[in-house]
Amino acid sequence: MRTLRKFIFITLSFAILGLLTVPAYSADQNQCISCHVKFKERAKSVHAALALGCASCHESVAGMTHPGQKGSVRLIQPMPGLCYTCHDEANFKGKYLHTPVTTGMCTACHDAHQSDYNKVLLKDQPGLCFDCHKETKFKGRSVHAPVGGGLCTGCHNPHASNSDKILLSDVPEVCYTCHDKALFTKKNVHAVVSMPNGCNLCHNPHASDTKPILLQAIDPLCISCHSTKTDGRHIVSLPGKNKIHPLQGAKDPLFPGTKKIPDPFNPAKELEVPDPDNPGRDITCVTCHNPHSTDFTKLFPQRNICARCHTFY
């Protein structure tokens, strides 16, 4: 009797699967396609489950007729358990989980069937991310390159991670994916670089109105940690009475202001020439100190820092 029941169950299963299979998206092979006509055409990205047939995810509800009664067809089990029958559940586990994953709402980001976007997403990045994350936080005069390129997943795992903010790895290692690690690991390293989440103590990882995506202007940012350097005598006094090297208000001679003018010999081109109305870049903390790391003491960018601007006779 048990063998007979098993045979009947297998026979019925294959009969139902035969009705619902959709590998060719043909109405002749799949009764579902006769009503769900959008699946007759393949989109750019097709969920692999479609090749297994509708019955791999959906089932009829006993005692109800389809399509006459609402709810007559349901998922064979709730999400995300259903998704884990194919997708490795371990990839969706970690110390930090993306909110759609914690709520089992896979279809908040993915179309369950097919899509014109990669990974059967409902939209491209970052538009999809902006459905939940406020877009204004990713706008500014200075925008981090991954944000500008719409590559949120260049830094974040969209499902789960053991790193804060579902990052692909901890800061600063995730930053070294793009930024040359050698520039941050020289003989003398700025203490903030080695701190947990150190990069984000100075930079906004998404966007800012201050270049290069700084949390605020350079000098106030540095002073927020180096408060003892605000007495105006940080740099050694110059020869003469009460002569102090300027910390602000002076111009960096290595970065004079320029402007573009038409080339008198080729009007189709432009020449870059000194601009007397624009003295150039202001002197700041980073004029004399590298904010990341150097091979010289006090984070100087070169051995004799004074020679960077001054000529000795």
C-alpha cells in the first residue's frame, strides 16, 4: 500500500510539473503562460527558477479554483525559506544583515521572475537603493567615486556581512580595494588612519560639500583633534619681533591660481596662464603635513619641509 501511494504521488507530481514547466515560455507547453503573457518574452535577466517550472515555487490551494478565486495559488513556502531551496542560506547570514533580508523581503529588491536589470533587480543601482535610503545623503559638491558610478555594492554587501554597515570588509581594508594601501602604511602613519572606522572620522564615505569628501573644511577638521594648535604659534617664530609663520590667510606658492585663455596661435585651443586675480590655494594643515602617512617625522611630505616654499641662500 505504501509503495502504491508513493507511485501515485510521484505520478501526480510529474503531471503537475509537466503542466507548469516553462523552459520555452510557450503557451502550448505551459497553461500559466496563456494568462501570464508577459512571460512569453524573455527579459534581460531571467531568474533561473523559471527553467524549473512554475511548480518549483507555486502551488494550487486545495478546494479553490484558479483564476476565479483570489489566493487560489500560493508559494510552496514563505520567503525567504523558499529562496533558500536554491540559494545558499549561509550567504545571507552574518553579524549585520540588510533590512530586506531580516524581513524576508527578497522581492523588495529582486523580481521573482525576470527583469531588464542585472541580478533580476527591480531597478539599477543606485536608484533601487534610493527607494529606502534618502537620496540627498548621497549628493554634494564632492561625491565618492563608487556613489557617482552607481556602485553601492562596490563597498556594501547587499545581503549580509560581518562588517559594520554591511561593508564587504572592515574600514580601512575596504577602502584599499581602490586606494593604494602603500600610501597609508609608510613609516609614520597618522593615528586616525589606524583607528577603528578611521577613514570615516575625516571623510564622508558617500558625499560632502567639502573636497575631498571631508566632513568639514581641512583646518577646522584637524583642530577638532589637535586643539592645542590653535594658539597661533604652532609653527616656529620667524626672525624679528613678533613675527610668526602664518597658519591661515597665506597662499601656497606651489599652487598658484591660473586661468585659461585662447591660444593666440591656435584659437581652437586654450592656454593655462597665471591669474593675477586668483592667488591660488590657501595654506592649510595639509600644506605641511600629509594626512595619511609619510616616511618623514611629523608627517612632513619631505625631509626639509621649509624648502617646499622657501629658497635658502
